[in-house]
Amino acid sequence: MWRHWLLCLAFAFGLANASQPGPPQLVLHGTITTQSGEHPALFTLMCTTGSGGALSLQLAVVRDTAPDFPFDAFEGPNAPASQLPSATLQVGKQSFSPVPVTGWISGDDPDMFVFGIATTLRRRNAVTDFVAALGKPGVTIIWAQNANNMQTPPLAAEFVLDAVQSHALQRIAAPCLPRGP
């Protein structure tokens, strides 16, 4: 059943993005595990260059997959939860320091909630280290989104890269990553 949802979600997301020109991006389809089981999730990587450019990561989930998760605490630029490091990113067995996220309700689908991380161009930090580690096909990406409270279990999203996706991520992210060692 969830595979059907994932296909519908992917189709709708693709149509919405196809008509809007924007920065280079790649969308990966994966699963998010909650107390109610596995559900579809989307991971997006974008790189915008120039004045105000950023390397951006997004995790999109259907809110009903985790009805007890405090999505509202992350919504908006001044949301209380957005001030705390709450997302832990992992590539294979390599984990990176937790980072803060903001969130919003998708403009394309009011049932979708998007967690977002953005970092300044070419500045080395946990986000750019994570993206730089995405260069191998077959690697698994995990985005663990904590609720910042002890009562709510984290959301765990998993994505597996194939060779084409791995190459595309490298190409798209390259202008945003730090240069040199």
C-alpha cells in the first residue's frame, strides 16, 4: 500500500517541480519509520550559487505517518525547535554532528511537512561534510529527526543511492561545497 502512496507522491512532486524553474536539485525516494510502520519520504538536495546562495537539504514526510510528532514546534523561521540541533545525518556508518532544522507545510500538499537545513556556500560544517560523503553508490543515507523531547521517538528516514543518483548528487553539490582539503 505504501508503495502506491510513494508513486503518487513522487508523481505529484515531479509535476510540481517540472513547471517551476529553480536551482539544480535531486529528489530521492525512501522510507521513514515511525511507530506506525514504514511510510514514503522524500530527500531533496539543492545548491544555489551567487549572492544569498546555499546548500539546502530537505526531508518531506506525510504528517499523518507520525501523528504524535510535534511538527508545529518546527514550523516557521522562529519556531522554538528550530533553535536546537535536532537532525542527525548519517552516510553508511559515518554520523555527523546534529544540526538545527526549520520546517513548513508543503505548498504543493498540505498533508506534507518539510524539514529543511541550509548552510552557507563553501563553509565546512556537519552539513557539507555529510554531503561530501555521498559520493559512493549503494550507500545508505539516514536522516534521524528528533522531536527535542524525551516522550516522542525520532523519525528515521532512509534512502539508498544508486550510481546515477550518487553522481548527480556530486555534480549538483560541487559548487556549494568547500574547496580543497
